[in-house]
Amino acid sequence: MNRKELFEQIKSKQSYLCIGLDTDLSKIPSHLLQAEDPIFEFNKAIINATSDLCVAYKPNLAFYESQGSKGWRSLEKTMEIIPRNIFTIADAKRGDIGNTSTLYAQAFFKQMNFDSVTVAPYMGIDSVKPFLAFENRWVILLALTSNEGANDFQFNQQEGGGMLFQDVMRKAQTWGHPDQLMFVCGATQAEQFEKLRAMAPDSFFLVPGVGAQGGDLATISRLGMNKYCGLLVNSSRQIIYASKGKDFAEAAREEALKVQQEMSGLLAELIL
Amino acid sequence: MNRKELFEQIKSKQSYLCIGLDTDLSKIPSHLLQAEDPIFEFNKAIINATSDLCVAYKPNLAFYESQGSKGWRSLEKTMEIIPRNIFTIADAKRGDIGNTSTLYAQAFFKQMNFDSVTVAPYMGIDSVKPFLAFENRWVILLALTSNEGANDFQFNQQEGGGMLFQDVMRKAQTWGHPDQLMFVCGATQAEQFEKLRAMAPDSFFLVPGVGAQGGDLATISRLGMNKYCGLLVNSSRQIIYASKGKDFAEAAREEALKVQQEMSGLLAELIL
């Protein structure tokens, strides 16, 4: 999916919601545990209940890998049923030397047909570029993350000016353009959002950290939206675990609907 | 495996060789492609031919993930046949927020029984600590990598002194001790090796980049060895793809033997 198509989806659905498929056997409704593939059954129900309200799904690879090859198979089956007009994000945070990153790109873009993959910047240019060689596929590069540990290195002042996350954003934009490169910018970093947007005015940001982690949707939308929206705001636990009962899919839909309605209002206020 | 046991293995085998299982369907002997699981058959033959000459095996996850759930299964089967007195490294370069890193740790330490996993530092403390909670399991944290892109951020001068990789090594040693934390230090960074060793005198270093990438075994051994050896030097392509014929396992053994003999000499010269 290219940037124009993504913006069309956002306008059509009045939503820039990304739903995180962080599917955890210890948190899904117990009646699903009888199924042959409970993770897939859960995802299928969540996708059927919410696909008209979100523009992206983001499976977090750790949740699948923790179940071994069976979990990886659940993810493959999940990818087969996500409607093709929904942007898909492999939240994998990969990054390795060039020939290895090429194989990760094959894993996510070819084997599983993801639109995008999250990538860690520490290993630099040759860890990122192989992902950018795939047409209409995206790198979503970690810039400023939503977690406590973001304070350890990302804010480090670099001699010559700026913080590490700013150096990452500056250099990465010499490797790829806004039609193939997004940045992860945590919603808990609201005080940095104007700076983030100023550094990458045309780029989409994937924004985790709204909800359970404490970020505020309206605040980051007002600070971060650009004229193509430029935001994919993720919510995982708050939506997919809204209920542990047999009504889990309906409950997830209700939560997603609340977020979509707030987003619709923010889009009207800010750009449409 | 703990640090003492690892050093015992090194002394007993006169080797600090780690063999990288970067198993690629396009590079393995063609006669194996008829097998039901060619990746596993290749790994099995390599392991049988080399397990007395190396102290560690390091499967690179990208090679398995690029084959989808089938590749993940090949890796699970490979882990089942690696002798338990050999240290195992999941070269996965993971790193995510705390609850996600916990799941990655489960994937590698519980599901697949790896001794260690490589971890990227960009997301800081809560991306690393969950791996350190597993007894006798190891984090191998990226410090100074062997690739071109190492120059993009890792050498950045930090205000207040030192380069980014030094800040990573300094902070990480407040999170974990040398019995659970190693560092990745590329063999192509020989001019930094004294600095690296001075920063972490007791830690093991996983050293990629000897061979195909241009690093020199004797040089980095003389600069980097400590009294417990403190080095695991990786070789992948040079050993496992020594021949594309039916003699591939014997050819791999011959290459591994050459490295082991050089290591035996270096151990005698430097510490034993």
C-alpha cells in the first residue's frame, strides 16, 4: 500500500487507528482454548469485528514467537485473512547486517506479505536499506519510543548538536523518503511531538503508547498531525482485551468504535 | 551454561570458535534439496562434523524466518540435536518494551532452550532486563558491530564524553553482570578492541566479522582475550559453505579444524 492509498483509507474510514494484535494465550477468553489454534481464532474474531474501524493491524512478533513454530503458523494464517485494504505492520524491531536484513525483509514482505516492518536503527544504514528495496513496502524505524528505557540512549545529547533520536531521524531521511519510511514516535513523548513533526514534516508516524501506557490521543493528534494525517495511532490491550467473556469481539468493537469516533472528530478539527 | 562451564569447554576443546548456522537454501549442496527438511539435514551434518571443534553454535534467525513457519520448525529441530555442552546463541537482535521482551525471552530460553540471545540496545533498560531474569541464560548486547552501518550512530560522540557504544557498555553493566551479559564486538573494529576490553574487563565478547568480513583472528585475540578467554569468535560462511559438494560436511570440518588449531596456539600464547 502506498502513502496515497493509506490516506484514502484514513479519509474513507475516518480513522487512523492501528489495532495491535498482541495475542496472548493467558489473556484470551478461556472458551477459545479448546480450538485447534486459539490464537488464530481470537485474531479472526477481532479482525471481523473491527476491520471497518481501523486502517492498520499490527501483530507483535514476540507474542507469536513465544509459541514456537505453531505461533508462527498462527501469524501466517492471520495474515491470510486480513483484508488487503488494511495496512499491515510486522512489529518485529529487526535490524542486522545487510545480507541478514535482506532475509528479514523476505520473511515479512514476501513470505507473509506484510506492508511494513518495524526496524531498530542501532546498526545503521546497511541494516535499514535492504527493507527499502521492496516497492510499496515500508520501514517503520524506531525514533523515540514510548517506554521507560527510551531515556537511556535516545535522548543522549550528541556532540555537534541534537539528541540521538534526532540524529536517527535526520540520517534515515537520507536513506528513504516519506513514501517508504515511517518513524515510531511514542505517545508518551508528547512534549517532543512538535520537534518530531518539524524534523519529518511529511512522514507518517506510528504512535504506540496511547491507553495502557498513558499517552493521550487528542494531545498527540493536535501536535503531530500533518495534511495527510501522518499518524497511525496504535491501541492493543485496551481494545482486544476489553472483555474476557464470550462477548470479547463485540467488546473490542465497542472500544475501537470509541477511538474511531474520537479520531473522526480530530480529523474534522485538524485537516478535513 | 554459566561462565565457568563455558571456560571449561574452551580449555577442554582448545577452542573459542562459534559456528554460525546461517543456513541458506540457495547455498547448501543441491543433493540436500530432495530431503523433507533440507535446512535441518544440512545443520545436522554440520553439527555432527564440527561439534568437537567449537564451543558454540549461533543460528541467525533471519535465515529461518525467511522460510516461514517451516523454517522456524527447522530451527526447533536443530536445537534439539545440538549437544547440551555446547553454548547456543539465538542471533535474533531483539529488543522491545518490557512485556514484549519477556515474551522474546520465553521464545528463545523456554520454547527453544537457547543459552543466549543477541539484543539491540536502542530501547534501553526495560528492553534488556527481562532477558536477564532467566538464570544461567545470557544477553549478548550489541555494542560495536562489524558492519558499515556501525559508523552511523555507534561512534557518535556523546556530550559529557565517550561514544555511543561506550555509553551502551557502561549503562548495560549496571543492569547485568559478566555472568549473564556479553557484548557483540565486531572483529573489523580491531583498533577499538583495547578500549572495548578496558571497558568490560571480565565480560565475554561475541566477535563476528572474522573471515568474509575481513577481521583477523590473531589480532583481535591478542587485543581482546582476558584470563577466562572472554572471546567467542564466530565464523559462518567460511566454514559451513567450504564446499557445495557431497563432501560439504568434511570440508566444513577441515575449515573448523584450521580455526581451532590457530585458536589452540593463541590460547597457549596468551593465557594457558
